[in-house]
Amino acid sequence: MHISKLNRRGFVASGALATVASVVPRSVLGGPGFVPPSEKIRIGYVGCGTQGLRQLMQAVPRQEIKIVAVCDPNRKSDDYPEWGPKEIVSKVRTFLEDPRWGEGARGGLCGREVGLEIVSRYYAKVAGNASEQPQCRAYSDFRQMLADEKDLDAIYIMTPDHLHGVIAARALKAGKHVITHKPISNVLGEVRTLRDLAQQTGLATQLFCAADNPDAATIAEWIQAGAIGQVREVHNWSTRPFWPQGMTEYPTEKVPVPDGFEWDLWLGPAQERPYHPAYTHAVFRGWYDFGTGALGDMGHYSFYQIFKILGLGSPISVEASRSQFWRIENYTWKKQINRVSYPRASLIHWEFPGSDQQPAVKLHWYDGGLRPELLSELEADGLEMPEEGMLFVGDQGKILAGFTGSNPRIIPQKRMKDFQPPPKTLPRPAGELDQFIRACRGERKSDANFVSVYPMAETILLGTIAVRVDQKLKWDPARGEFTNSAEANALIRRENRSGWEF
């Protein structure tokens, strides 16, 4: 019997695993649904917007994987905001070696037909004969993709935040490995459920959150060598948001749904409402219903490093202050908490309990132009506070770095000049997609799997709740609830629309 002629799932199900084990190293038999090195990992790719296409063009050339399906509720349009003029068109032209691709596009040209074209044309070019290539298929509904594509190994999620949780949960329950752009979900209760599903299924999971950044290991080595003593505080600040935030009402004007855009599928689990472009594409980030604000958009990249460096677990409290809005009620100005969108600027504080390895730590987040006061160590050197940054405050000094930990230096300059860095003893991470591929092979779990990153993901979503509640919140990590606020507890979960439960 020739194994190459059998469907691999049928082969495993037939009880012939023992035969495979005699020729495949045990290291690749590490979990359910593993894909041996001799076979490509078959992936369904969900989300063909700007960020989706950027990462799609990084994934398609990888020899270890095969994109067999793409999915997006938008067929094709050129109205996506970009990082710069013609950014997406220029990248696709370079990738496909087609200088005329996307001629006449007004902005970012995206959608499932674009994703399908990118995958199909690249694979045809590599094969040299399009007719010999398995057909990549396009879907508007990921649920239909999961139902039809029986031979998928994994799902790659690049949608707006509010869809991440339901797609990941449905995929895990269908026996598929999952890799998702941050966040795991914009709803804390869903993240807890997905952590548990990842544990129960043993499937590979991966969160894109700059888990391949080598700078975290460098800073950890310095701290472990006693460069600044015991760390007591961490400050992290971002120039985001670049998109609209601070809206106090939902849009009310009636706007027709664009041709080829399936609004109901884009809404997914969120409560039904009329279509409006103020919700979609890059601007979804500012709405509580669809995004995670500046903290969720950028904080995953930086907090992953902080948690890795200090070995933090769950916090025990969170408190936020935010830009306010006011309204007149009975001829009196009254301050309001925004119930609709994230604030234009916020300052969030978390407290973490101490352990045998680490004293109690306070973590501070700033966005919307807020940042810590000018440090005396920088002022003495004639330097300004950077627009974005990461600061570790120890009882014997400070380490200042870029937003995600890049270019770390002890301040002031004289202390850095006199500092002798310790040997590099900590491992540097593999690339994020490499980690996921390795996990799908059953070789080892990814560094940023849903279980290991849970405390970090939880911390961020506690912050997104805190900006909506005007008090310091006490958190019980074991019970997964606030001990002093029914209002905050009501924000832990979302009632998904019918057909979008998990």
C-alpha cells in the first residue's frame, strides 16, 4: 500500500499511525492534526484588507505552507486607507512582478478577489504552468469555507478585531490550527474561552504580537545581571491613535452598502446596525464594538516584550483616566463616560503582585499624545523625552528603549558608557510564522500560543474595560471577574448574534 496515494486524514484515521511512526521522527508527532515535514500545511486565509494582504505576501512564498482558500466579505474595492500613497498597489506590483497591476486604483485595492489573484498568480509563476496548480478558492463567509474545505490544516486570521474570537473558536472546534493577528479577541470572555479551547484541543495556536523581537532577551539579560536593580515600574507610551476615536454617537446617516460588500458577514457577532463606512476598514479600531483602540492595536507588540522580560502574570487591579466629553443636562454641564468609542487619549495603570522571582510591579500605558514627564537623566544629557518609548524603572537605575524595546540603553549616557553588557545567555526567538509552522508540525509550541500569552492579552482587555468605567477596578484572576464593579463585569462578555455563537 502506497501512502502517497492515500488521503492523509483517512490514513491516520485508519489506524496506520504506527506505520508512520516508524519512518517519521517522534518529534513531529506532538499533537492532534500534526502535519509531517514531507507535506505542506494547508491554510485557509481569512481577511484580505491592507494588513491581510501585507502578511499574505509574506506567507505565500513559504515552502512549508499552501494557501488553498481565501475569505473576505468584501469582493474587491479600492477604498482602503494605506500607510502611504499607492502603498498596497506598489507592494503587489513588486510581488507579482507586474508594473501595471492595479492601475487607476484610488487607494488600497483589497478584497477576496485580490487575495485570490495574488495567491493564484504567484503559485502559477512558481510552477511555470497554471493548469498544474490546485485551485485556490475564494469565500465570503468563513463558516462556508470551514464546511467546504475539509482538508484544511490551519486558519490564518487577518480580519477586524471583533471577528477574531468566533473564527478562532470555530476553527479550533473543527480541528484546525489557528494563527491570528492581534488581538485574540476584543472581548475578554472570548479570550478566556479560546485559552481553554487551545488547552483542551492541543492544537497549535499563535498570536502575531512581535513575538520574534530579539530585544526582549537583551533587556532581560541586563535586568537579570542587576543593571538597574529590582524593577518596580514600567512605562510604555504610543503616539496612536492615527484613526478617529472619541466619537460619542453612532452615525445616523443612511449610506448604501457598496456593491460586492456583504455587510452582515462583516458585522459577524456584533449587534445589527445599518452599514456605514465609519465602521469599516482601518477605522474599525476606534469603536468599542469592533476594535480595541490604541492600546489593543499597539500594546500587544510592546506588552509581549514586557511580560517576557519580567515574567508577569495576571494583574490584580486596573485604573484608567481618559479624555472626557461633556454634555448639557438641565442647563448644567455634566461629564460623561464614552459608551461608544475609545477616548482620544488615555492613561491606564495596572498593579501586579510580587513573587519569589519578581517584586510587585506597576505598569503604566499612555496614548493619544500623553507620555511620562521628562526624565532628569535625559534632561541632564540635553535630550528630550521620545514620542514613543518603553521605560523600566528599577531601584538602582532606569532602562529606556524604543516602543517595543528596540535600542535599549541605561540612562544617563555615562552609566551606559560604563556598563559592561553580560553574555547573551537567553535564546533569541524564531520568526512568528516559523514558530507557527513548527507548532503545526508538532515539534514544539509557539512562544506566543493562546495559553502562554493569556496574561498579556487579559491585561490589555482589562485596560479597554477600565477606560469605560470611572473607578479603580479590582480583578480576581482565578474567578475571572471584578470584585468591586458590576458595571465592569457586564463588559467582560458579549451576546453574539444568532448564528455567530461558539
